[in-house]
Amino acid sequence: MSLFEARIRAAQAERRRSARFTVDIPVILRTVSGDRPCRMANISDNGAKLEMVNAPSKGVTGWLIMGAQELYCTVIWTRDGDCGIEFERSLPEASLIEFAGDQVRAAGPVANAGNIQMGRKRSGLLVRSEG
């Protein structure tokens, strides 16, 4: 099983509606107030988490610029310089792999047992088998 497939299964074990992939990609959020350079911290087919100095307010719409790609999006939450955006249209799997593929593969194994602190739940990283 590839790392990408392992991440999809791990994300499916979480209670999110879409698989999220941890990435670190420089992007620009273009709004009516101007361009905001930021870093994409994670991405799914429905949205992404952006880290920036001055996050826009909830409800602001704009364009997420990733190289030659532009995705129309809406800010759905903000907190401490981070914001969550929702894409107008879901990304096809091929586009998601294109945006996050190399960064996901470079992230290493899904979980390193030496990094898990005692007493902390890490269920989002484990795939549970039923039976």
C-alpha cells in the first residue's frame, strides 16, 4: 500500500467528510482587499487550511492561487492567523494528487510510534479493522 493510500484510509477513520492531507505549500489568497501570501497547511477535495499573518474574516470570498491554478473559495472559519477555506467545486482526485502528491509522499510514514505521547489519542492516524 502506498503512503497516499494509507493517508486516505487514515483520514477515512476520522469523522471528517473528506480526506485531508498535511502539506506545506506557498500559495496566495486573492480577495477584494488584495493578495495575501500564505502557506497551505492541509488540503482536501473540499477545502484547505491556510496559515497567514492577517487572516480574512469568515464569509470572505476570493481565489486561491497555486502556481497556474486558481480556485474560487470562501473563508468558512478564522482563528489565530489561520483560516479554513471551502472550494466552490470539489477537486477531482487527480487534481488533489497533483497539488498534494509530492508533499504527501515526502511527509514520511503515517505515524511514528516514538512520537506518540502517552495518554494521547491518535485514533485519526490508525485504521481500525472490524471483525
